[in-house]
Amino acid sequence: MEYINLMKNNQTETFNGYANYETWNASLWIGNDQFLYNTAKACVTYCCANETPWVKFVRCMTDGQIGRHLVQTGDGVRWDDKRINSAEMVAMMVGL
């Protein structure tokens, strides 16, 4: 798989410029799916002062009527996976 780019750099691993596979995969899906993209942009605009856009996005994807069906990316990475780097996701979402 030539799109995979694992690099060891001072004992830290990155995946295609992201902290790990899970962060990269979540970002990839948000950037390439119109519904997820629009939801992420809305989360940046409408998140409360006590939550980050990523926390709001995860809540939207895992709670309620719609969330019960969208708990993971198309590749099976759960939106609430603890391995997803929240700071990287917020930075990506703010840049949308």
C-alpha cells in the first residue's frame, strides 16, 4: 500500500502527517464526505464555550437518531476512538 507513510521520528510515529492511522482516517472521511464536511463546519460555528468542535462533532456522530447509525467512518474507525488526536482534529476542522 503505497499511500501509507509510517515514519519513526524521535520515537514518535506519524501516519501521512497525522498522529496515527485513526486520526488520519477520521480527517480523510471528514474532508471527502459532503455530509461529514458540512457537519464538521457547523460544529466549528456552533460549538459551546465549554466544548471543542471535535467534541461536538463526536457527540453529533454518536448520539441521537442520526448518530446511532454514524458511529464510525466507512473504514470502521469509531468517531469516539480514544486514539484520535483531538487537537489535530480541531485544527483540521477550523481550517475547513
